[in-house]
Amino acid sequence: MLFLSWYLVEVKMAVYQLICIFVLPACFSAAPSHTIMKMETFTDLLQELESRFPEWPAKDVADLLLSSNTKQFQPHQYLSDRQAALAQVLLSKKLISLEGMPWQEQGVVLAPDGSTVALRSLVDTVVCGWKANCDVKKLKNHKRDVEPSKDTRPSQEPHSHTTCRISLPSVLGLHFASLKDSLQVPLYVPDGCWDSTTDPKTFQLHGAPSITDLTLANINGVLDGALLREMMIMNETQKMSDLLHSYYGGIPARSPYRRQNFQALLEEGEFGDEMGKAIECYRKQYQGSGLPIMTDEELKETTAAAAKQFEQQYLDCPAVIPRCQWGAKPYKGTPTLLQLPLQHIYIHHTYEPSRPCLSFKDCSADMRSMQRFHQEDRGWDDIGYSFVVGSDGYLYEGRGWLWVGAHTLGHNSIGYGVSFIGNFMASVPEGPILSLVRDRFLSCAVTSEYITSNYTVQGHRQVVRTSCPGDALFQKISAWKNFKES
């Protein structure tokens, strides 16, 4: 099997961890109990290390955390027992499934923007970059003397080997090179939901992971790590905790635009080339791995097509916050399936809430408020819109892709209702928010075959007697591709 060597190691690690948790509690006696899996937990740990090693660059602090998960690492030299145990909990990425239970993804945290991020993937990428690399072991140096009164800057004495795990091009390249007809079916990248968005501890996937263990949190981690690495290059003196705060915690934050910003880093054909390098690297390291024999031209064609599929299916598409993340109540009754693909997109504004929301916290509260109004005051089964657009950089799932909504009277079964949060009679959403729908949502819906390629865009007012979606917003969408006059 393609991933047999690597996958068995992961399985053995997972089994060992389960034994430690359920059979040998002493294995994790120093581990923090009920760790809150938020990005803030990680940044707090970073701040502790930065205060102890004030001269260390951000990348070296990241490397220290990465190497703390290796066998060679001596935690008492650099971290307290509590810090070492916490680092293991945060950075030990694994997928587990107990009998009869859904898959859980561990080593992931809830970011302030509402997305879920695999920290090991993030820190790996900060230290080693996102590209494929055959030389997976990288020697890092730090001075052994870490007393506060001493000079704690990195020296030429090696303290450990930092192991960079398999890269995103490696996972994707091997997936497409090994699975029959993989280019003819959508790439499976499962997402999930937290048990709580205020005190998250457990993250459950919506389905079983693929053999490559590729998850949305893993991709988010790689993309965020690549962008943070670029930020570090631009400002070498900035602390890593400060970088994380500015990246995830701004109003609005940078992190919702990770897909677009990562694309801006790529040169034409670069991602496919990196997939090809990863496949060749794996073939050399694991003889008899079962990879099909391909000529250079066949390899180039396969990886170019794979890169295109990944970009179209993932990077080109806007991220959508699922219902369980914003705290949706259950649908009342039985939803009706749409007959796909649809022909129409109807643009709305919410009017109330009247102010655009700029954060996951505020947008989620607006979603709950609208659902409550639609269900309790109007007596509908659910929030009416198919999707709702926040000014934080995310779309929010309403009725979603599959279910008939209650957004455009007489037209609910033939089109999706997309509403911008805010009153846009006199003003319009910011340019990046309009682009999110115009340039990404609509093209992604066509690629995913949810709408036809000759779809039409109309404002709510064109088919129902209403001022929606507001005078200013309606004027904007009237210039969009596929806009249809009444």
C-alpha cells in the first residue's frame, strides 16, 4: 500500500497514545487536564517561552516547540514539565476513532476567526516551509544554558533534530498518483465541529478521514504557517505570539483570506511542480511503495491536473462556516431537497442586523439572531437564506447547498439566496467582501455543479416587491457577470 510505511507509524503512535490515556494514566500525569483547545492557549505558551528566551527569533521559538515532540528532546533544559506536556497536547496531531464513535482530530485548535487549525502543520511550515523536501531532518542549534541571567541566544551547539513531517504537496501528490481515477472525483477533505466554541476540547470530523489523513484543519495549518513565515521574513524581530495575534485577532482578521493570500505566493505551475518533486522523493525513499511508473511527461501532466483540481476545489472557493460552528438550532420538520444544478442566484441584504459584522463572534451572534427571528417570529422551519456573507471574510451556512430555502418568495426551489449582513441602502460591503461572492462563491458553485454555467444573478427586488438588497448594493451587483435585467 502506498502509505503503508508512513501510515503504520502513525497508527502505532495513535495506539500508544490510546494506551497511555485509557490504560496507563501515569503516561500523561504531567499533561494539563481538559486543555482548552483555543489558539489563545498556544499564544499564551509562546509568550511564556518568549519571556524566558527574549533574544530568540520567532522561528527559533517555533523550532523549540517542534523539537519538543522528538525523542531526543530533553524538556527540563528548555521547558517546564507543564509546558512540555502542553506542547505535546497541542502539537501531537492525530486522528482517533473509538468503536462506534465518530472520528476525532486531535492537535487542532479553534482560532479567533472561527476556523480550525492543526498546530503541528502550522509550526512545521513556519520552520520548514510549505514545499516538498526530501531532506526531512533539519539540524537546529540552541545554547544549552537557559538560565534567565545567561545569554540564551541560539549558539552552534545542537540540542536536537527537528523532524518536518510530510508536506501538503507530498500528501496531495501521493494521493493523486496512487488512487485510481482520483482526478475524476472531488478531493475529499473532511471538516468538523467543536463540542463548544467557548471552551473547545473535542473536535469531531463530519466523516472518516482519507488514507492521507488530509483534513481542512491540516490545510489551514499549512497555509497559515506559510503566510506567517512570510511575515517573519518581513519582520525578523517580531515575536511569534505578536504575529499570531495580528494574523488571527485583527478586526477584521487576516486569517479568513488565507486561501487568496497563499495563492498570491504561488508562481504559475509551482504547486504542480512541488507535487512532482514529492512523488519522486517518496519513490526514492520507499522502494516498492506501489506507486505507478510514469514517464516525466506523464508525471508532469498528472501533477498539473492535480494542482488545478486542488486550486479550483479548495483555494478558489470561499471558506464557509458550518451551522454547528455558529450555533444553529435544528431544522424544524423535514427539509426539502433541491434539484441540482440550479439556475439562479438571488442577492439580499439582511437590513436587520443593520451593521456589518467584522468578527466570527459578532457574525455568529447575528446568525443566531436571524435564525431565532425566522423560526419564532415568522414561523419558518429554519433561517431562510442559503448562505449569509459576513464582513469578517467568511460565508456562513444557512440552508446550505442541498436544501430549499425561504429567501425569495416563489423562487426558493430554483435558486440560492445569498444575503450580506447589514443595511446597504446607502453603502456597500467592502471590496474584498463583494469579491468573495462575485469572484469566488459563484465560480466555485459552477465548478462544484451546484449552479449551471449560464446562471443568472438578480437582486431580491427584481422578483419580489421589496427594497432588498438595498439601493447601493443593487447598483453594484447590476454590473456583475451574468446579472439579468428584470
